[in-house]
Amino acid sequence: MANPLFDALFATGRADALALEGQDVAWTYGDLADEAARLHAALMRLGVAPGDRVAVQVEKSPRALALYLACLRAGAVYLPLNPAYTDAELAYFVDDADPSLVVCDPLRERGVRALAPRAAVVSLDAGGGGELADRAAAASSPGPAVDRALEDLAAICYTSGTTGRSKGAMLTQRALLSNAQALKALWRFTADDRLIHALPTYHVHGLFVASHTALLAGASMIFQARFEPEAVLASLADATVLMGVPTFYSRLLAAPGLTREACAGMRLFVSGSAPLLAQTHAAFAARTGHAILERYGMTETGMNASNPYDGARRPGTVGLALPDVDLRIVDPANGDRVAPGEVGVIEVRGPNVCAGYWRNPDKTAEAFRPDGYFVTGDLGRLDADGYLVIVGRDKDLIITGGLNVYPKEVETEIDALEGVEESAVIGLPHADFGEAVTAVVVLKAEGALDADAILARLATRLARFKQPKRVLFAEDLPRNAMGKVEKARLRRDLAGLYG
Ligand code: AMP
């Protein structure tokens, strides 16, 4: 018997090889395995049984990663939560997931005890200390890793849920392991790699895509508590790979220290979780000589598509479907495949896809087609070579006067204008049109362009119905921690614009 995901993460790294360093620790694979074992013992003493959910709302730290591995080792289901969630938000997750243990920051402990009366509560602080760490240090051996099957749940990750309540995607050992293996092969990870890990670990990008890929390969990680451009720049000389969200790259570009020489030892820069502007891709290539590799995935599915390691990395695309992922584009109205090159909803099927939503058979049924495809809710098209272009979320589609407008198409035209930093195009309620195409534009320098100049330029590029009815200016666009533009918030804030 075995615990496939846990075993695989420790199968390659030699016990004396560095696994991760950061926050004043440098742990070998042996150290990390010991940490996970001790934390496993502490979890058992706290009453955690295989299959139990362990909700974790803590700051990123090496020990927090070891806690995730300890949950795998214990056969428990790991439930990561953004530290920014308030007690009221946390109450929803605790009620929904019914964890037997909640691990939280010591400062939150009292509130958490009140909202999770059925669960044990234990603290872990931002420095990796606290009651849980003390219990682990004092614990005796927990015995071997708990047996698990590939179908068993390893984690429940709640979607960010911009509409309605967020749902718990049930991620099996198979989903996480198969995806990690695919990415390790695709991105050519080896034990010689050094990954700069500056992503949060409450989200699939940092927790799975980054950590799993590195551990599976026996590589090492430079663990940074949060993304700071200067800290990343300082680590470049000692690293080979960076994984980030697009904001990492635009902020690195703003730092004079980002040079070709600084990146000379790097072999790969990966971007995902939100669209990378083609201009950012081009500017990064011009400055560093590196073509950022963009990939696409989501909480429920892990990674679905990636630009190739060898071969063309095409800006504005998320590349080709992963080898074991079936990907199709369908008409949302009837589920039929669209004609080649047409826009439709992206659906995926493969070992990477979640087992459904936790205790939510209705939402699970809505998300899957009878033939097993998962409806991503993203709109996209495949070009002639099979490269996927994402044009936005289904719910961001604008219907104006009965005609469909894909925000990305309008944004791409606006972003290409000299003087424009970036833009977000949304539909706002309008008495005549139903929705009015509206652009929110961030300029490189204030006053570089005005609304009339932008509209005049768009008039030659876009059909009339796609042209914004209004162009507004903002200093920046609202974004969540993963760099996604919060269009729902823009729509809410600007709802009354057309009366
Ligand atoms: P999350 O579940 O938080 O990982 O968010 C997943 C969503 O992020 C996807 O459904 C896409 O809408 C978006 N996304 C992820 N990667 C990309 C990308 N490379 N380009 C555009 N959108 C992306």
C-alpha cells in the first residue's frame, strides 16, 4: 500500500539535498520529510483521522508548506484559506467543509474558536512558530504515511467565486499527481533547478503548480513570504526558474535591476492565473532575452494548457492543451463544438479535473457534461495550430443591442495604443442597448490621451457595436491577490453610469 502523491513528492529528492530555504531555515528533503512526520504526529494527537478536513488559514512559511505535506501524510484533506478572509467569510468555509481541525494565526485564534465550535483549533504564526509547531517538536513518530488511493481527496480548494458563494473543488491525489507529472516533464524540471517561490500558498498556483513541480523533480525552492521585486531580483543569480502572475512581470519590468545579465542563469519564466499582456511579454523579452511561458489553468482543473518549452511561445495565447487533457470549444447554448477558430466556452476532460464540488451535487451536475467534460466558464478559441486564446470569462461577455462583444478583443485594441498602460472593458446596464460597452483605461502618463482620441483610433479598428460608449480613466485597475482584474467590482462600482 502507499500514498501516491506524498510518496512521489519525496521520491526524487535525495535526503541530503536542499528542498527549500527561506525565513532563516534551509531544509533538505530529509528535514522536510521529518517536519511533515512530526506535524503528522501532532495532527493525530489533535484528533485528525484520515479523510478529515484540516482548514488552514495561516501566513506563508516553510512550516506551513510542511503542514500541507503532513496532511497528505496523514491522509487528511487539506483546505487552504486566504489569510485575508474575515471571520465572517471563514465561518462560511468552516460550516461548509466541516473540518475537524482549524489551524490559524494566534491573533485569530479566539475568533476562530467561536465560529468553529465543533473543530479543534491550533495556532501557527507567520514565522512558523506557535502551538502547532510546539506540539510537533514534542511529538513522537507517527508511523508511516497513511495509505491512500489515487481516488482519495488530497485537498479541497475553494474557488474565488466572484458571483455567488465560493465552491469547494474536490481535488484527488490523481488530479494533483498527474498534473504535477505533466508539468515537470513539459517544463523540464530536474534536481538541478532552483525555483523562486514568491506566490501565496493558499492558492493552487503556489501550492500545487510551483511546489509540486519542484518537489517531484527533487529541485530546491527559494521560499519568499510574499512577492517583492527587489527580493526576486536579488535571487535571480542563484535561481533557474520563476513562476508568477502577470503582475510579477510588470512590476519586475519597473525595476531598473531587471537586466539581461541579471537573468543570465535563469532558464524559465512562467506566467499564469491571469492574462499576460502581449506588451509585457515583448518588453520582458527585449529587456532580458527571455520569452515568458504562459500557461492556463484553474482551481477545479489544475493546468490545462501551456505554451511549449521548445517551440514558439506565442504572446496572447496560453499554448497547447497538456498531453493528457482533452480540450474543446463549444457553443454554450447547445454544447456543440464551434467551427474551427470560432469563440466558445472552453471545456476540458482529463485526469487533472476535480471530482466535483464538496457537498454540492447541483453545482457539480451543472459543471460537467454527460461525456465527462468540465465546463470551465472561460471563453476562448483555438488557432489553426491548436494554440488556445482566452477571450475572457463567460460571465464577462457583453451583450449589447443583442450582439456579443468579447472584452478581450476591445482591450487588445486599446492596449496597443501608444500611451496606454492597460485597460478593462465591461458591460454596464443601459436602457437602449441592454449593456453598453465601457472601457476603463490606465494611461502610462496622466493626460497622454483623452477619450476622444482613443475612440477615434478605435473607430478604424472595431465594428461600431464593439466601440465603447464611454471611456473612463483610472490610476489602476482593481485586482485580487492573484492579479486578476476584478471586473465584477468594476461593474458594481460603475453600475449607474448610464442612468
Ligand atoms: P483560479 O481558479 O483562481 O486559478 O482562476 C482560474 C481562472 O483564471 C481561469 O478560469 C481563467 O479565467 C483565469 N486564468 C488563469 N490563467 C490564465 C491565463 N494565462 N490567461 C487568462 N486567464 C487565465
